[in-house]
Amino acid sequence: MPLDPAAETVVTGFRNTPEFAHGIVRDIRIRWALEEIGRPYRTELYDAMKPRADEYLQWQPFGQVPAFADGKVRLFESGAILLYLGEQDERLLPAAGQRRWDTTAWLIAALNSVEPMLMQIVTLDIFYVGKPWAADARPSAVALAEQRLARLADALGDKDWLAGRFTIADIAMVTVLRNLRHTEIVAGFPAVAAYQARGEARPAFSQALADQIAGLKQGEPA
Amino acid sequence: MPLDPAAETVVTGFRNTPEFAHGIVRDIRIRWALEEIGRPYRTELYDAMKPRADEYLQWQPFGQVPAFADGKVRLFESGAILLYLGEQDERLLPAAGQRRWDTTAWLIAALNSVEPMLMQIVTLDIFYVGKPWAADARPSAVALAEQRLARLADALGDKDWLAGRFTIADIAMVTVLRNLRHTEIVAGFPAVAAYQARGEARPAFSQALADQIAGLKQGEPA
């Protein structure tokens, strides 16, 4: 059970958010990776509804979560933290050669070629809901997201994982796909939906999800 | 002069694009990094207006540029290629310790916490120009981009570069900022504008830019 209040490794998260964010706040990526390798960690949970203190901005310049520290380095950005953890454990990232760079390429693709297109739909549906233009903007956003999901489906083919075996690239991509769970868009690409389900079926993911949601509920009014 | 038709290292790019894309197509990032370290490369240039062949999709699953190969690995995603080049040359990426992870965190921040917000403005201004909702959607997109640029300005403070000295994080962030060159938005953040100008003043950037534009013009009608 990697969650351990005495651990030296720290991951930041939120202790309350609107319910739509439960299970998709990005500290889930780091919790999942740490569960996969059994590395103990503790959390520092912030109130998502209040501005972060200046001290936190020294650690995470955009005020987001997660940030990470382990007594050796302090860093931010879930993608960078996954790379850091991957370099320390081959179960997360092959140590060298083509497999290592396939993993790195797919990790970056999840964050830069897929997530922005999917988050645009989340932005329209959740943050801009009720704005008169949001509904008109949605079909173009969906078309762009579907283009990327079609390419992802082709690239997956009949593979279980993006880089041959489970890696941090899959942690990134599966958690990116989860952002569309309020829609039926991913279901339109059966190979992608099956891939997402395969990731979510891993015990390490289930534990990470349960721990994130328990943390988020700490901030709920009694 | 790293551009060398006999080089083993290959970078893919476009040989024609609409003019707004000149100087911002993402192969500029890889050209710039290779110029910084004097590593020879050749290009494979594709027609941006035609669909990519299935063979190319095996290399770059989203049909984008750049893709990269050097006889040892094949990979895609400009962020991943920058990390690969960085691991081979400390001038691009410190070899270990906090500086290495500061660089990695800022590289990912450029691609995942800044670029999507800036590209949303490009999407509205260029791709969706004329759609009746695009003008209405713009103020929200600008507000979000400005939030990120304000944080970036704070993080830069009076530093010349994001991770203490010039690194691949700066190649990523400066080229991300260049996407807003059709606007005055970055000028509203003088520390960020000065940082962008500092990056663009490097001889390696100038050479990369000149070579990209020469390549893009190959496809122009005679």
C-alpha cells in the first residue's frame, strides 16, 4: 500500500474539487505509477477552490497539481514526474533503445497531440456550459478529437499497450482518455475504448483512484 | 552548417504550407536543437496539403511533422525528439540532478500547460476564422492564455532562461510563444516578450528558421 504518511516521496493533490473532476485530477497519474512499482508516498492536499500560496508557486509555477518531491529532486508537470519515476524503474520505462523512445514519444503524444483536443471538449462542456457560443463551437472540437482518436485506434491495432508492454505512456494516455467519460466519443473507437478499459482494470489504477477520491472527499462539508 | 544531404540523422518537415505556418511548423524545434550542437542532419519534406502515406503513419502515427531517425532509433513528437537529443548532449539538457529535472519539467510545461492555451487562439483566429462563434469564443481563450503567460512571467523573473541556462526547455517554450506572433498578447508580458526575443536572437535559431523557410518555399508554384 504505497500511501504512507511517513514516506519521503510527496505528491500534491486537491482535497476538494467539483465532482466532475473526481478521478481525473492529474495526480492520479503519479499515484498510479507509484502503485505499479509499490513505492510509498504521502500526499499534500490543497483546497482546489482557493488560490495557491506563493510558496507553492515556487514548486509548481502554474499553481496546478501534481507537484513531486523525494528529497533528491523537486519537480512539476505530471509528464515530467512520470519520466523521472520511469528512469528509476524499468517496469515503468524501458531503460534503453527503441522501446524507451517509443514510450517517450507516446507519453508526449498523449500530452501534446491528444490531451489538448480532448480537453477542448471538456472546456466547452463543463467550463463554458451556458455560454451562447459553446454549443456552436462543439462540433469542430469533436471533429478534431475524433481525428486524433482514429489515429490512435490505428496505431493500437491489436496491441494491448502503446509501446509493446505497459509503460508510463499508457498511464498518460489512459488518463487523458478518461477526460471524455462524460461523453460517448471514445466508445465510437472500440479499440481505444477497450484499451482504456484495460488500463482502468489494473489493480494499481483502482488503488490510485480510490486514494484520490478519498482525499478529495476530505474537503467535503460535514 | 548542420543541414547536410549526406547526414544519417533525418528530420521530417513540410515543403509547402500556408504562409501563416512559415517559421512555426514544429520541425523548427529539432532544427534549432541540432544547430545548437552542430549535429548534421538532412530533411525529408512532405506536401502539407496532401494526406501522408500509410508508411509515414508507421513512423508518425498522427501524420504530423517532425519525425526523426538516426540509424539507432526512430521517433516522433518534437518534445520526445528534444529529450532524445538532450540525453546525448549536455548543452541541451543537463545530465543529472535538479537542473535536469527542472529542464524536463519546463519542457513538458511548454507542451502541456502553455501550448494548448495558445494554440486555441491560433485555432480560433486562423482555422475557424469566419465561423460565427469564433469571435465570441475568443475572449475566454485569451483570458486563459494570459493566465498562463502571467505565471510564466513570474517564473522567469529576471532569469534569462527557464532552467538557469539555455536548454531544450527554452527551445520548446520560445517556439510555443511564437504561435501568437499574429497578436499583441505576448507583448502584454514584457518579461516573456524579452525572453522570446532572447531565444530568437540565437544564431542557431536564425539558421534553423532560414532553413525551414527555404524548405517550405520549395513547394511554391513556380
